[in-house]
Amino acid sequence: MNRPPVNSLNTEHLEQLHRALVRLENEKCRGMILSSSSPTVFSAGLDIREMYKPELEKARKFWRTLQDMWLKLYSTPYPTVAAIHGHAPAGGCLLALSCEYRVIVPNVKIGLNETQLGIVAPQWFQDCMRNVIGERQAEKALIAGHMFNTEQALQVGLVDEVAADKAACIARAEAFLASQANLPLLARKTVKLGFRNSTLSRLMTGREADTKIFIEYIFQPKVQKGIELYLQSLSKKSG
Amino acid sequence: MNRPPVNSLNTEHLEQLHRALVRLENEKCRGMILSSSSPTVFSAGLDIREMYKPELEKARKFWRTLQDMWLKLYSTPYPTVAAIHGHAPAGGCLLALSCEYRVIVPNVKIGLNETQLGIVAPQWFQDCMRNVIGERQAEKALIAGHMFNTEQALQVGLVDEVAADKAACIARAEAFLASQANLPLLARKTVKLGFRNSTLSRLMTGREADTKIFIEYIFQPKVQKGIELYLQSLSKKSG
Amino acid sequence: MNRPPVNSLNTEHLEQLHRALVRLENEKCRGMILSSSSPTVFSAGLDIREMYKPELEKARKFWRTLQDMWLKLYSTPYPTVAAIHGHAPAGGCLLALSCEYRVIVPNVKIGLNETQLGIVAPQWFQDCMRNVIGERQAEKALIAGHMFNTEQALQVGLVDEVAADKAACIARAEAFLASQANLPLLARKTVKLGFRNSTLSRLMTGREADTKIFIEYIFQPKVQKGIELYLQSLSKKSG
């Protein structure tokens, strides 16, 4: 991902990611490392500006583009690994959770922190977290919108290993891909989809309902007020 | 809970708990610590005397009161934490499992030990255990009616932390509530119910069947014989 | 199991196991240790020769015999424990996973390694693994067809304990059975079936479809080619 400063996911960047995933599939790619050009952030998650003072059709397109990208990422036939050498809140965490393996560096925060912002993480975000860290830890983390630090993320199984720095992180991600390289492609892909099918299907059959929840949510005046306050706090930080 | 000597749950005490939960909800309570007035017991669980030589209507009322109380406890909009500074077998363990967080003291035993008594823990008791410690550990513990000691309970994730004594236990429970205090209420509650909804629904849609299983079970002569022997062993212990 | 050299599971051996399980049930057996006569192998899994150059009716019978044996093993009313003092790939791992408790010795490999062979582990094999080690670890292991060594198997919860050698392994298996011996039979059995019912039902209602998947799979020319290469590599090893 290379959308400075923090790889926040707007409609355009989601479309870029989606096209990249399709291209990799068509090119019979043997593995993908999802990484960031930022020195400190993996991805800041959904671009909240797409939700501020929304227009109906643009907001709907944003959400459907996110769904499309995720349906593709979560079901790639090739191995995927997240090299998390920077913070990964909310949608950034979703990207990491959707890969097959996660390597992280020290001093990073990762989690679905939507609750802290007064937002409810979509069901499929929550499903991804539950699939990785289990029912109990997912309930505890999602109720509180908890951001895990590196040690906590490893301990709870949210990531698979810790590497000392960005270079080591990429090297370990490559090692994961190497470990998958000689596996028979068809069997590998079939097993992966078998595991992920119920989570994928849940979104696919409930796409319209999921979009509707998002739209109704962001069009609430108090939600808009919350987003406004949040954007103001961001601009103060950067000012 | 304050029903000496061991907070056993009879119809009256369950009604008291239920009323307290409703009152806390109406008063927009920001958090509840479930604790015990006993120095050694959190709650001894269901009052087995309510099952001994039962009358049909009283037995049905007992079970429905238990269901009502639990449906309320498991779905509170406010944060709940169990301060387990005493033993918590069977129904006592259910109460602890139904909170959002559990702090325990050393030298305590906790578990769904129904199997040891020849009773099958109701499905929703089992669901609560599975939701907290996962499928494998729940199967192993419930088949054997295992009572975990403090170290085992922590290790398996049945409790979240250990505190040195009752005062420290309450203090840590308060710290949990403090950690939840600034979270947006609506988002927090929505996420919690999202996680707990399938377990709640399973009982709600199967209430009559669940009650029938209980009634048919306790009206079996051999079950009555087992309860009689158990009550005799209790009176010997206290004698 | 005593089918030298490696307890591979052909139709005949599966029938023997099935008959033994039925007999133990009829004799009101109080517990079973599943063990191997081999010094180095628990069970090598399904006998791949049953899948090589198959005849339709024989292949169907093989698969239905495997299903029958497993439905019986997974649902025994008496406690079961696997004493894994030798390697347990694929179907050998399934046998171990289907017991209620697992003791292993050092320097053993265990896992559902079907993916490595270009085969997709049947859904119920995968369900058994998921029930024991959870969604995340099962996904990771099954995608890669990972063979766990003893330390990994303990760490991930695939086995319950490690014993120093075969004698200690059998002794610990006996200790598990002793721990279950005084539990009320009916309650114990009811809880066990309650946990395992959804996994059992999934195969029972989908038996024909499961058989069809197996048959269509092994009748593919490229699968036959893969089996042929594998058998050649085996005969080279032993040659």
C-alpha cells in the first residue's frame, strides 16, 4: 500500500487494491506480501472522510468497493501474508486479519477499535477477528475496541510472529510464502476456501443489508457530529 | 449476593437477582460487580432443595426464574464483572461465566461440575463455558464435570486474572469497570449483544423444551435418589 | 491396532476396528486405549493402495467402512484415549483426534497432511481438527498439511500431554481412564454426545455426498498419477 501519509482506505485506494488482487490472480501469482510504504503505519483503516457529510451514491459505492476488495482478498487462491511494520487500527487490522499469516514488528498497535469511536465494527470485520483469536478474546477486544500492542497481539494469536524491524518483517513474510510454495495449488486453495466459505457467504448473502446498516449509520446526525469531532482532533494533532 | 451460608440459588434469590439487574438497567448503571457476602463461597449454584421432592408448578417456576435471570444477566447493556473470591460450582460458575470479565483469588474451585452429580448441565450453561474457554477445553471439562483450581482456571482462560485476596479482587473488578467507563454506550452494547445473541436466542427459542428437559429429569426416581444421597452427604458434612 | 508394518487402514482393518468398537460397547467397556503394535508408527492412515486403480464398488465400500468406523469411534459411550507412541499422519491423526484424550511421546509427527499429497482432507477430518485446536490453528495447519512435532502438538493443544516413552504413554492413558472411571455413565455420555453431535450429524446427513466427493476425486487421472508417484517413492524408500 502506498497512499501517503497513512494508507487510509478511500474508494480510489480500495479500487487500486482490488485491481491489484485481480491482476495477481490472473497472473497465477504464487504469493503476496501486504505491506506499507509508510515507516510508521500499516494502514489507518477506512478513510473517515468518505463518511463525512456523505452523498448517498458515493457512500454506497465506497462501501461496495470495500466489500468487493475484501471478498477478493479473503479468498485469494494464492498465499497472503501481512507484514505489519506499522500501526493497524480498524480497517487496517481487517486487511491484516484477512491474510493467511501475520508478522509484526515491536511497538505497533493493532486492533478493531471501532467501539472507541462510537462505531460498531461490521459483522464481517468481527467474524475475521473471531476466526483468528477465538470467541472469547474477540468478544473482549471488540466490546472495548481494544488496540493490542505487539506483545499482546502475539500472546492472543492475533499475529503469528514478531520480527525485529521492517527488513526482518519482510524477510519472515517471504519465509512464510516460501513454506507454501511447494504445496499442491488446487488442494491448498480448496482447503482455504473451505475454511473461509461461511464467513465469505455471510457477507455475500447479506451485502445489501450490510450496506444499508453502514448508510443508515453514517447518516445519523450524532454519528456525523462524532466524525466531525474526530476529524478536528486529527487536524489539531497534525497542526 | 447475600444469601447465607453459600448463596445457593433458590427461586426467591433468583428473583432478587433478576430485580436487581432490572433496577440497575433502569438506573442507567455504568457497571456491576457480582460478588458474594460469603468469605469462602461465590455461589454454590442452584439450590438443590428446589429439585428435591418437587411439585410441578413450583419446579417450573424455579426453572423459568433461573432462565429469566440469566437472560437478563447475559445481555446487560452495562459492563459486568465477577469478583470470584470463593468457590463457584455449577450455577455459581454460570453466574461468573455470564459476566464480561472474571477476577479470581487463589485457592478457589470453579467449574460446571454437573456431570459429577449425575446431572447434565443445561445446553446454555454449556454454551457459556464453550464461549469462554473454547470447544476443546469445554468438552474436556464438561464431560468430566471438572472443577478448575485457580491456576487451571487462569491457564485455560476461564478467568481473566488472579488477585491476591478479596480486597484486591474487588479492586481489580473496579479497574475493569473503569477501563470500560469511557466507551460509547451504544456501540459497546451493540457489540456485546452481537456476540451473545446466538446463545441468548438458542435459549429463548428453546425455553419450553429446556424447561421440559429439566422437569422430566428431576422427576425421575433415580435422580431423586441421587439428590437424596447428595443432601444426606451435605448434612453429614455440616453435622 | 496391529496391522504391520504401519497400521495402514484398509477396508479389512477398518472393519476389524469397527467390530472391536461395537464389541466394547456391548460389553459395557469402561474405557479404551487406542494404541499401536508398531514401535514407530501409530497409524500411517488410510491405505493408499485402496485408492490406486480403484474399482467403483470396492472403493465405495472402503469409504463407507471408514465412515462407519469413525461414526462409532467418535461417539463411543465409554472414554477413549489415544496413546500416540509413533507417527500419526492423515487418517492416523483422525483416529487420535476422535478419542477424548491424547498422550504422545517425544519425536513423533502428527497431523492432517493431506494437502501435501494434493488431497483435500474430508470435511469431517477437518471438523475433528477444528474441534480440538480451534479455527485459526486448524486453518493454518490444514492449508499447509502441516505435520506437528511433539512440542508443537502440545503447544497448540493437538495433544493433551507428553510422556517419556511408550510405557509412560500407556500409563498416562490409563491414568486418564482412571480419572473418568467414577463418573456417572449416563450424564458423561450425554455431555459427550452433546458436544460431538453436530460434527457427527454433518457426516451422517452428508454421507452420500461425502462418498461421492471421494469417488470422483480418486477416479481423476491426475490423482491416480499422484498416487502412483507416491507409491513408487514408498517402494524406493523400503527398497
